[in-house]
Amino acid sequence: MTIPTLGLSAEEQTYATRYKQGGRTVYGLAVSPAQIVGLIPRPDPKIPNPGNRRIKESHARAFADYYLTHPDWVIPGIILRSADIFSFDPQASVGGQYAAFGVLSYPKAAAAKIQILDGQHRVLGFHIARGLIQKRIDDALDFRSRALRQAGGDKNDAVLAEADKQLQEARNLEERFGREHVTVEIQVTDDAQQYRQMFFDIADNAMAISASVKTRFDTRKIVNRATALVGDHPLLLGRLDEENDRLKQSSEYFLTLQHVSTIVRATLVGMMGRVNKVIEREGDDRQVAADAKSFFDDLMAAFPQIQALSVGQISARTLRDTSLLGSPGMIRALAAAWHDLRKSAQYADREKIVDYFKVLDPHMAGPAHPESIWYKHVLVEKRDQRGVVIAREHAFPEWSFSPGGRRQDIQVTADAIRDWALLGKKGAPFVWRKPAPAPELPKTLEEQVLEEQIEADPLLGELLAAKAGRDR
């Protein structure tokens, strides 16, 4: 709330709480987004702030869109820094001798000394939002003016009613921009070394949120809501890491929540499909979850190792050590292929997809060696500007248990699985053949050196063999 003043004033005044933090004086305010854009100049992405990181305008625009489209928006407080340009008139004690509530004043001419310590994308986002709100009002006024002329005095005209509705919605946004508030801290310091250290401490002590945790808590997205409903599937129950995005080789979890989210998305729209606004608005998350569960059902029906995992006969770690099916990337590729095949007339019946997956099962034994179908036939094409193929790269690194980490590696794997099914035995006969045996794994340098040492000293070989026997 701004303190009213009579006539023109050279000072800004507002209510604030004064307290200490880290030995510094701090002022705490509650201000509206409209006041923020008046208090803090618009950050310029082209001009680096010496006490902050470079601004990404796209991130600020994304925040502006979030603010405008979510009436239930929420953000953490914004932290500013400034030299001591303030005067403070305490009105009441709120923390004994350590904090007070009162009127904060500072010269308008010195406002440029107030800089952003944390929250520059949010501040720029509010500036962008204010411009977008004003544009909506201007556009709505123009639309209403044209509608009035078209209506010819008919107050019940449908176009005029729509124009009035759009104008009211824009005015409501403008009113919200000035009514709701954000907490703002002003840290009083003009020591460059100190405020740089403060920025580092803020960033360093903030715990990054993993994509798995985002999936758990962001319920605005249909994929996330559906993912929450999939976790009780027999294959996932007790085998789902809900905190981390990546699995360690030794982990007893089968997938992370983020992996399941990408799999749910693949069963919904495939690898290249987009979950658009229509799907978000009109989609049924229970049906999306049911489809994803159907995919996991089909995995269990087609692949004995997946079935063994679901009933506890093998661990997720063992699966990762022996099969490509232990790879989240491979499961996602299978999900995308499953989605595409279900849309084809040839594989509209899920039982046919299960039968096809059974054909793939012998090829799932890991790793993807040079003679395997994954190494020989799943290739990422590099093209020049004219679309001419200039190089081909293996989607599966040699002797790996998973497609590469790039999105296109998983995409071409999904496309290959789909295309082989549609081509059938005649078009892709290698899929229906018995897998080619793996060539002998090349010896490591350490193994070569050890062989040479044993050849030079046979007694060393006997000692090593005896030790191996004792270890068993």
C-alpha cells in the first residue's frame, strides 16, 4: 500500500518491515505487480547485470504467460539490493528490538540504485505482462468500436456481446495486476563483492527440483495427472523412483517417475506428437492412464523378463545387466512404436502387437553388439541443408545396453520398431531370424597386458587361478 501524499513529492513512500539478516539492514515489502514495474526499471537482456546472470528473454516471456493464464499463480519473493538511500519511520515493534514496522521513504531520483539480486526473470515477466494486458485492452476497445458500428444500435448483437466479454476479461487482468501482491526484500548493500557473494549463496543453497518431482506436483498437465494414476501398475509398484531423474546402474528401481512420464506421453502422442491445448483442455487423464497401463500389460505379455521382474523373480538391476529392456530409452521407444502401430489397420488389435513384440524378444538380449539388428539397422541420418544424407551414425553405441542419450536416437529406434512391424517378414526378414551370435568382445588393454604377463610367467597364471578358486 503506497502512502498518499499531497501534491507533487520528490519521495516514494510505502509501508515496510525493517529487520537484520547477515548483518545487513533489510526492508520487507508487499507490493503489487503494477507497483513492481513502477519501482524496478525493465531489465534489458542485452545488458548484463554485474550482480546477476544473463537474462533469457524466453524464460521471462514464459513467466508472463504463466501469470496471465493462471489466476492461482504463485511465486517466491523477489530480492533487491540497493545502497542506503532510505529513511525509515518506525510505527510499531514486531519483533522486540530486532524488527519494526513503519514507513519507508527514498528519493525518486535515486530509484535507479535499486537493483535486482534474485528474480530478474520474474520482474521482466511482469513488465512484459503489463504490455500484453494493455495490448489486450487496446485490441478489445478496437473490437468493441467496430462491433458497435456493425450492431447499428442493437444492444443484443452477438458480436457486440463477445466484444464486451473480451474487454471485461482484459479489464479483470488489469485489476488483478494492481490488486494482488508479491513479497519483496531490499537488502541494503553497495559492496560489489558482498552482493556477488549473496547471489552465489542464494543460487547455491537453492535445491534444484528434479523433473520427477515436477511430475509429481505439477497437476496442470494431463500427462502428469495420468502418470500419477499409472504408478500402481504391477510392473511399477515398488519399482519407481519418485525423486530422481536418472537411475544408477546399481539401483533397484526399474524406472523414475520422469521416465514413466515420457512413456505415458509416448503412448498418448508418439515420439514426435505434441500434447496441444485441445488435448490438455479436453483430454481424459483416466483414459490416458488406462492406455499407458495397457502398454505395460502388453510388455509383460510379450517379454518373459519383464514378466519375471513384475513378480519379483529378477531384479531391475539384473534386467539392466542382461537385457535392453532394462533401458528406459528402449521402453520409451517401444511405447512410441506401440502408439503408432495401434493407429495402423494392420495392428489395431493389441494382441497382434504383443505377437510382434514376442518376435523382438530374442533380440533384446544385451548388449547391442556389432552383429545385432540394433547396431546394424538403427541409424541416425545426418542431412545437409538440401536434405541430402551426408552421414549415418549408430543409434546404439557398440556393446551398449541402451539407445544413445539423444532424443533422435530413441526416435529412430521407435521408428525402426514400427517400420519393421509394418514391413513384416518380407520387408524386414532379419527381425524374424534367429539373432546373430555376438563376436568375441575385444580385450581391454589391461586384459592384453595380463595375458602377456601370464605367457611370460606361467606361475602367475597358476596363482591367479588358485585365488579365483578361493574367492568362489
